[in-house]
Amino acid sequence: MRSVRDCWAQLQTKVARCTRCSAHLPKIRVESPPGLLYPQGVDPPEPIRVLFVGVAPPRTGRHFYTDPSDNLRRGLFDVLAELGRPCRTVGGFIERGFFLVHTAKCAIRGTTKPNLDVSKLCASVHLTKEIECLMPDGLCFLSKNVGFPVYEDLLPRFGARDAVNFGEVTTIAVNGKLVQSVATAWPGRGNEALTKLHAQALLCQLGLPAWN
């Protein structure tokens, strides 16, 4: 039986070389292939209590794990601190059983804005397999305009039969394991209170009551 680490390494090798956007979305200036996204020593914890899903790296080579000034990192760390789980470094974040991936693995040339079509394509190819490999206890998508539509597209794959509301904690099945999931706001630009509310509901559903 393959370990999570072996499975993860194989998936990331495929991600690093992927150029599917060039064939399927030729009019969008995607910076692909993305190359290896995770610095040496950044590996998913076992088990993962909550897998957070961001939207996309804002620039090639600059993202949550490589840039201390990354806005997603700062926003999520602020929310987790308010929930009584302060993370000052990526290492501390992982030690708490958290990990983060993105719906899309590539940035868009000339802009820091994500693209929904790229995120949906990339998620269908790579993100679904990452979730199935990592088997988190909880899953938290961090974006209403991009993350939530991607989340809605993936739900049927994980056994959800009915529509799910934004911010509603929902039980899905990943390889037979029951996983609590939610889509919330990107934790920045004034959204922190809403992100905190939904993340708190997820943690409580997981039996990890939050405070503050």
C-alpha cells in the first residue's frame, strides 16, 4: 500500500510538468508548466486535520509556501490566530495538522488575478487526486467567486447529491472516509470575520471547538 508521502510526490511530479491549459484553454495566458510548487521540507502532515484550498499562486514561484508576505498566508494565519490556533510559520501551520493546496497550480501571465476556467480545469485534473491522496478530516475552500464554484463542481465526485450553500458545512465521502467540508471567503480584504465564522463551524464539526 502506498504511503501518503509517496502518493503526494508522484502527484506533484505530474503537476510540475503539466501543460494541459495550453491545449484546452489556449486563449488564456497561463504560466505553465508550474514546476515544483513546494519547497524542500514542505510535506503534508499525517493525518491532515484540515486541508485548505486556495485559488492559485499569484505569481510563478511566489505563493503561500514561498513568500512570507503572501496575502493568503497572512490572512489565513490571522484567522487561525483568532480561532486560538496561531501559526507564525509554515512549519507551525503544518505541525497543527493543516495543509494548503490550490485549485489551480499556475499563475496567469501579467496579472495576480485567478481565472475560473483554469481553476476548474486544473481542479478536475489535479486537485481531486490530491484530495483523494491526502484524505483530510476537513476540507475548506477559501474563495467565494472561484473556490466555491470549483467546490460545487467537485461535490458530486465525493458523493454529494444535493446543492450546497456557501458557508454550509457538508459531509462528503473521500475513498469511503467521511470528510467535513465547507467553502468560505478568501481571508483578506475585509473578509476575515466571515472566514472565521465558517472555519469555526468546520472545526466544531470536526470536534475541534474554536474560541475567541
